[in-house]
Amino acid sequence: MRCEAGIGVAVALAVGMALTVAPAGARVTRVAAADTLARAVLATAQPGDTVLLAAGVHRGPLRITKPITLRGEPGAIVDGGGRGSVIAIGASGTRVEDLTVRASGREVLSIDAGIH
């Protein structure tokens, strides 16, 4: 009976570890703060990828259409230029972490937001 309990624990640990591993082929792409470079990288990102924005100002709006992680290094800013939503997320499972988001639009009826 003791052996069966040990096997159960081992199986539970293996399943838990499998759930925390990134999908096969997932990649991390670091993006320098350069005009519209972040938009281009987001357009080619695959589900499970991480897009890492370097310190500096990245011009929005950014559109996320696949479940990815968008993360900023310390000092990374996404600036919307005062029009529309700065980051628009259209995929469940997307994560946005460690970013300063600024300068969204002010049109309440069109739902301008920092992150929408």
C-alpha cells in the first residue's frame, strides 16, 4: 500500500510540472524600443511565446490576437499617443506583466482604455 501512495504522489508531481512548462517551441523575443517594432513582433508571435519589451518607450497601439505573455523589463513603457486603447487583448490566456501603459484616448463611448 505504501508503494501505491508513492506512485500517486509521483504522478501528481509529474502532472503539476507538465502544467507549468512552456509549450514546445515557445520562444522569448526581446524587443528594443524602436517605433513600431513591438507591433511587428506581436503579429508574428505564436501561442505560448513571451514578448519581452526592453526599457524605453514602445509606440502603441498594440494588438494581441494569440495567447502570449507580454512582459516589460524595468523602464518599459507602452505609449498610446493619446488615441484609442494602448493595448488591445483579443485572446484568452494572454498575460501582460511589468509594463507602464500611458496616453490612452479619452473617448468614453468607444471604450478607449490603457488595456482593453
